[in-house]
Amino acid sequence: MPYSLSQIRIFEAVAQYESYTRAAEKLFMTQPAVSMQIKQLEEYSGLALFERQGKKMCLTPIGKEVQQYASRVLQAHNDMLGAMKELKGVKGGHLIVSVATTANYFVTQLLAEFSRQHEGINITLDVTNRHTLLDQLENHEPDMVIMGEPPKGHGLQSERLMANPLVVIAAPNHPLVSIDRPLLLSDVLAERFIVREKGSGTRSAIERHLHKHSASCKNTLEMRSNETIKHAVEAGLGLGIVSMHTIQPELDSGRLVVLNVGNFPIQRHWHIVMRKGKRLSPIAREFKRFVMAEAPRFVKSAVGK
């Protein structure tokens, strides 16, 4: 057989990233090795699968048709691996979970408790941004992803896990903290805000919410993680809008304060997201059941404090 599973995986990666270099980085290969495998695949098949368009390697019409079959092959291979894992049962196996950075605080606690109950399992946890999570789902990498609102379509299925309110935070010595009344949206938007980078799920939710109220943040400072946002707000660089689930330690210690602002919190939800039709191993099914049942218990809401 002239085509290997490895070549099909390389073909799928180049099709997704439209670049030999990015596909090579994703697959931990060299760019020449990826280029050579695609060349061999085209020679074996006698078909032109890619064509260069500027700096991009784009699928030809024939390549797009081949990609549909390549995706099915990779899905079938993952299903086979899942079926093999099932033979091990819930006392063993490997659980692969990826989560949005804002979910890290409570998911690590869930995983710690779950691993105590299932000592024979191996767990891989990746905490990353929304863009990478969607790439991982596209490539069938994790058993499941815990993230905010998933995009429609893309061959994904999701279940709502629990509420994920976004609140306005400030340092305890910020002037707005001493105001003894609910704050207007205009009160806080006059301040500088520390925000996530463009493309993050939290940033998009904030922009949609403010647009709905015909408002926007005029003075912003971008940060690439929620941890840096919290540190910046604590240092007095401005206000922030973050998930309530990421700030419990800072609230308990008095390092941050949640402001009572009109039209807040922004009501979002966490979701468990998987590839549509994905066959979960017994340990992955058990973890999903555990998360759905226990996640609210691991999240202390301070909205009412």
C-alpha cells in the first residue's frame, strides 16, 4: 500500500494550516520532511493535491475531495484506539483534556480529585487559548475540551456545563471601590481597562456585551493571560473584566475586589466540547460524568459577597 497513516496525517495538517512550516511545527517534524511526504503522496496518487497561492499551500479541487476521505480515515483510526482503550476499563487508560486558560483554576481541582479516585490512570492536561483548543479539536487530539461558547458547526458537539460570569475587578484601593452606590457602566468605562488579546473568547464576549449597550473601552492595555491581568489590576494599572472562577484566591485574600456595576456580570457558560460522533473511552466517559456532576461543587461563587 503506497499511502501510510503518517502521510495522511501530514496531508491533513498541511491542508489545515496551508503551510509546510506550520504543519511541520505542529507535527514536530522538519519542513523539508513534510514537503517530501506531500511530494511522495502526489507522486503515488498521480494527483496534484496542493497549489501555491502566494505564501499559502492551498488544496486543489481534487485535494479538497481527498481531504474528506482523509478526515474519515483519521477519525476511524481514533475510534479504533478508543475501542482498544475500552478493553482496559476505567481502572487504567489515558485521559487527554484541554481547557481554556480561564477554566484552569477549577479544572485542576477536578482532575486532582478524579485522579485520587482512579489511581491507575494517566492524565494529560493542556491549558491554552481558544485558537489552539479549536485546532486540537480539528485534529482529534483531546478526549474533550472545557471552554466557553464553542463555534457553530466545525464538526463539534457541546454540552453546557455551568455558568461562567464575567465580573469587573479592581484593586482594593481603587477610587471606585469607595463609592457607596451601584456603579453605572459609564463610571467604569471612563477608566483604563486591562484586557485579553484580540481573538480570545473572553475579549470577544466583552466586546459583544458592550456593543449591545452602545459602549466600548476607550483606554485599554492588552495582556495575553488572565494571570497577568489580575497582577496588573492588583498593581493599580486599571480595571479588568475576568471570569469569577479565576479570582477566588485573590478575593479571599483581599487583593482584588469585584465592583457592583450595572449590566454586569456578563452571563456566559462553560461547555464540554468534543468532535461530533467521537467515541469516548470508559475513563473519558467516567470523567465527563464526574465533571458534569461535581464541577459546581468545586466552584465557589462570590457574586453574592
